[in-house]
Amino acid sequence: MTLNMEALVLFENNQYDEALNLFEEAVKVERTVQSLNNLAWIYLYEEEDLHRAKIILEEVIEQKPKSHFPYNMLGEIVIKERQWIEAEEILMKSLALFPSTEAIHNLAVTHYYLGGFQKAAEGFNKIAKDSDVIRLYEVMARAQYKDVPTAKSILNRWNDQSDDYIGAIEAADAYVEMECFEEARLMFEKEWHQYLVSPYIIGRYAYTLFQLGDIHTCLEIIKQAIQLKKDEIIKEQQESCDEHWTATDKAERIAELQFEKAELNQLFLKIQSGFRPPLDFEVEATGGCYLFGCQQHQHLEYK
């Protein structure tokens, strides 16, 4: 059994420290595409050390590997560093080797932040599932380049029975961005009482209601949100402190809640004065298992 396979067996059996030692030992024995790639994966996903992972992956790339694994990881890291042009170059090389879902996704993310919204939408469209987060990314990308008819047609088929369903509130937020306020209201109402919504969503819903001329409901949801925030503050003030929740933590949380209450107190007047709560939305990179020899994902060792 190779050092790599021994390390993978330990890793799969949750013997992490022993596995890490063997992955590092394999690199000391020989700095191959496989040994370096697998150690980089551990540093990236387990240690969350992007810097060390990147240095190793750059060394792997110099060996001109025939696998897309190291390119995918390096592309993901560079996206997190917001180096969009470099990420695009790396991911194009990955896709030339193998059209992995992760690379298609991350290249679409790169195009989105480079302002290539049509390319981004086309990329997300290739891999999105019914009413999932990637389909939402596609909708938002289409909205950015004013392809409202297609974006709206996707949202009009938003399916709460889908196994990958992301939710109605998220669809409502997308409708707001396209100024489809009647549709947005229906989506907001669908899940409004199912969970505690954020001040951001309260602002977007209140703005929707104001645009529809329903001032009464607009004021009512703001009033309810303020009361909930007051209740949260009282509950937090009564919370006991311990080693996991210090007096400093408690004070910071109360200050945060009081700030949110103050914002809610001003919300209607701001909307009345023409304020439109800005879109708060990001498309996120994705990753995967890029371990050579991983039995669980049926990856062969690198040759």
C-alpha cells in the first residue's frame, strides 16, 4: 500500500492527525503531482490555509498535470482572493482537461464578477437544478444584463417541491431586483411567518409593499419587526454569561440588535423619501473532492 493510500484510509477513518502526517511524509519522499495535490487539498479544505495550499498548487501546475484537480483547487483559491482574470485563465485550463461541474460553476462566478453576466448565466444554466441556488445565480445574472423575460419565466416556475429548492424569500428578492413587485409580494408572503427574517429582507419587503401602494401592510410589518427586535434585546439582556458567552460578547450582540432596531425605526421614512434597499447578493465558488485515490469517490491514483 502506498503512503497516499495509507493516508486516505486513516483520513476516511477519522484519524486526521495521523493522515496529515502521512500526506506530508509522501511529499517529503517525492514531490509528485499526486503527493502535492493531495496535501494541498488537506491544507485547503481541512486546515483552511489558502496560502499554503496555493504555494503547493502552483508547484503542481509547473509540472503540467494531466488532471483538472489541481487547476480546480487553484481556481477556487484565486476566486477567494478576488483575482478574477487569473481565475478565468486557470479554470479555462481545467475545462480543457475535463468539463467538471465545479469548474463550470466557478468560471461562471468569475464571469459574473468580471461583468460578463450573459456568459455567467449560460454557465450556471448548464449545471443548475430545479429551483436551486445555482438557478437563482442564473436568474440574478440574467437580471443584471436585463434579460428580464427569461429570468422572470424561471421564477414563475419556482418549484417548492424540488429536492434542491432554495426557498421563496430568495425568489422574492430576485423579483424585487426586476421590479416585479406583485410577484415579489406573493413570494414574500409564502414564507414570511415560517422563520425569523433579517432586517435586509424586511427592508426589501417593505419597499415592495410601498411600491404597490399598500402603506398599511408596509407599516405593519415594520412595526412587527421592531417589536421582535425589542423582544430579542430583552432576552439577550437576561441571558447569563459563561466561558462560551462572555460579557463582551453579550454587550456586542445587544449593541448590534439596538443598531438594527434603530434602522427599522427609520425604514419607512427612508423608503418614503425614495430610498431603495440595495441588493445584497453574492455568487459563491464551490469545491469538491480532488483527492487522487479516494475510494469513496472512485478516484484513481495519478499516473
